[in-house]
Amino acid sequence: MPKDHLNTVFKGALILSISSLVAKILSAVYRIPLQNMVGNTGFYVYQQIYPLYGIGMTFALNGFPNFISKLVAEQPDETSKSLIARRAFHILSGLSLVVFFGLQLGATWIAAHMGDVNLAPIISAVAWMFVFMPWLATGRGYYQGKFLMGPTAVSQLIEQVVRVAIIIMAAYFSVRLGWDNYWMGTWAMSSAPLAAICSSLIFTAFGLRYLLAPAPAPTHPLPSYRKLTKRFVIEGGTLCLVAAVVILLQLVDSFTVMRGLVHQGQLPEVAKALKGVYDRGQPLVQLGLVVATAFSATLLPALTDALAKRQPIEFKRQTQAMVHVSLALSMAATVGLVALMPQINRLLFGSLEGTTALRIYIISILFAALITTYTSVLQSLNEYTAMIIGIIAGLATKVLANYIFVVHYGINGASAVTVVSLAVMFAVMWLGSPEDLQQVLLESGYLIKLLALSAVMGVVVILSCHQLTALVGPVLANTRGMAGIITVIGVLIGVLVFVAGAVYARLFTIREWLVLPYGKRLIKAVAKGKEHHS
């Protein structure tokens, strides 16, 4: 690959990574003011249908664009690239219409099986976004296949900004005008198709030229629609499945938690509020995953480059760095959030309801980050079998156990099953991965060091918070402002303990420190300290 072209690829990957990071942060953060404005029951109404939106955006943003970009990159000339994009658009149009009419005609049936028929209009509202999915996915995939990440990045940011703005406006008017929670939910979910329309405008010129204009004569043989559809189902479907893992677990919750709580003996209104409390964990897990995977993702281009140049030793080093950084950050985020959960719950959501369930749910960050990292490596190796089996095994665990655990243990049970399902997914992926990739997790006592360091950090943070609470008194400690102060102090203490422990225990190699923010400065500071003492 020529140097100029390689620089273009890396620059494009960086642009897309930054826009994805901003979009993920927006996607997680807006739900906190939403819950504060509409309360637990209003949040339940929104979150029940959110997984349907999440699956649609996974199709339009990650799964199918990545597959289409691969199809486009395989073509030898511009005409073939445009024709393969056109065929992809036709196939996706057929799929999206099936999903759209399925959701519209089955809205009442789906809502009834979620345990709340009042959700039907919200399902109908979100269904419209699937109409725009082929246009978005094909446009993004075409430009990504030509290593032009700008249009995808811009459309991604437009989609999130417009959607979040409409949702917050819907919540504001709901409170101001006294709207019913379901009417608020319908307006909030209408943000999905409206945002899709706005982000689709980026691809207007592309669509008019390559998708809707008369097709040029092919210059090379193209795969038939039958073969292409088969590849869409197998390869594209796998990429979508991998990208939507956490959302699919949330979809199972939508069908089982509310019904399970009612079967347990809770009144429907109480069950809705409890589901809203349980759903507080989702933005926290999303934020934790952003932290855990953002820095390790910077190693992906180097990983791909090492594989392309057939450098197995370099590939293994990059893989080890990626897994170690992701695991350490996810472990630190998980232990820190568990230790600080009472204060975080009070600060962000105004109460201590569901603290135990949220503490259990937060453990999802650890396994979800490992799954994300391992799937990136396995995809680069074209190893899909372990991923598919792992995802199916994890989803089967959630489907079979969730309702039973909710009936017996309430929202604590739902949280526990989510964690176990993700653990099953990762265990199957890890056992099915090549031996070198398995060993990355076990080499040089890394895991033992990390577990010991995380335990020390967790204990220190919990004791510090107890001391601060005792110092200010129970009345002041129960206010949101003081909960915020204690949280910030707890985070700072946790970071200092973890970094100091990581340096002392030599948890990371120099390569791994350099991936982390301020890692280079820390290496220089430690080196100077050693020179001073010698």
C-alpha cells in the first residue's frame, strides 16, 4: 500500500473514530437529563422501545456500511463500485420494507408481548427510520469503501445531534404541558426518522448520481442478486449481530422485565417505575464502554497494517497491547463505578433506588469491552465461527433465564442474567479463538496483577467515601451536590491509586503506556525519578 494512500486511510480512520466517540458520548449522556425530566415511568416508556431504534441504527451505521464498504473496495473500477452499491441499495430496500411493514402491522402484538399495549404508537413511530436505512447504509458504505470517512462522520454527528435535541425538547414540553408519558415517548421516538432524514441529506448527490440515475453498462462481471443476498445474510448479518450484542440483550429485557415484575406480584405502575430504575444502568454502561474501548481502538490501524504486511510477531504485540489496555480500563471503570454507585445514583438520578441492581449491571462493562476487543481481532483474522456461536450462546442464556430470574429476584435478577450472558459470550469466543489470542490474556501474570490492583483500588475508594460521608454527616451527604463532590474526590483517589499501582506492579509495557492519555509524560516522569534516586 503506497505511503500517501496509507496516510489517507489512517487519517480517515481517525476522523471516523473521533466522530463515533462524540456520537457515543451524546447517545449515553442525553438519557440522564431525560430520566430527570420525565421520571422513572417516562424513562421506562422510552427505554422499552429504544432497542428497536438501536438495532436499526446498528444496521445503518456499523453492520451494513462495513459490509458494503468491503464490497465496494473489492471492485476494480469506479463503474463497478457504483453498480455494486446500487445492487446493495436494492437488497437493503427490500429488507427495510419487510421490517417497516412488520413493525407497523405488528406494533400492537409486539407491545402486548412487552406487557404494555400503550407502547404500540411508539413502535409505529420508530418504524419509519427503517425506510431511510438503505440510503444511509449504502451512502456510508460506498464512501468508506473508497476510504473517504468524512461523509460518514458528518452524517453520524448530524443524526445524533438532531435526535438528542428532539428528545430533550419532547421531554421539556412533556413536563411543561403535562403530556402523557406515552405521548412524550411517541414524540421522543419520532426523533429517529427525523434525524435519519437530516443525516440522509449528506448523501443526496451520491444517491441521485449512483442510486436513482440510469445505470451505466457494467465493465466487469458483478455477482448476481442471489449471491449478493446470500453474502448480505451471512457476512453482513454477522457484522450486524456483533455490533448489536448489548442492544439485543436490552431487547430481551423489553419483553421480559416488565412482565416478570408483574408476575412477581408488582402492580403494573410500580413495575413500570422499577423497569425505569433498572434502565438507569444502560447510559452508565455505555459511558464505561466508551472509556474502555476508545484508547484500545487507536491500535486497530496498526493491527491491520501488521496483518497486511504478514508480520505475526508485530501482530501479536499489537493484539496484546489492545487486549491489555481494554481489559485494564474496563476493569478500572467497572470497579470504580461499583464502588461509587450510591453517590453516582444520587448525583445523576436523584435517588438511591436500584443501587444493588445497578452495581451488578455495571459489571457488564468488563465483558462487553472484552467482547468488543476480541471481535475486532477475530474479524481482522476472518475468524467468524467463534463470534457467532458465542453471541448465540449468550443470547440464548438471556432469553431462557431472564424471565425466571426477574420473577424470583426482580431487577437484581435481570442485571445478573445480563452479566452472565455477556460472560458466556466472551468465554465461547475466547475458547474458540486461536491459541496465541487465548494466551494474550494469561501471559506474564497480567490478570493476577490487574485483579489485585483493582481490588485495592475498590477498597480504598469505598473507605474514602465512607470517611467523607461520616465527616459531612448523613443529612448533607444525601444531597445531590455533596454526592457530586464525593464522586469527584472518589474518582481522583481511584485514578491515583490505580496509576500508582500500575507503575509499581509494572502492569503495562512501554507500548501499552503510550496508548493511554499522558502515558508518554508518565514514562518520562518515572524515568527521571529512577535517575534521581540512583
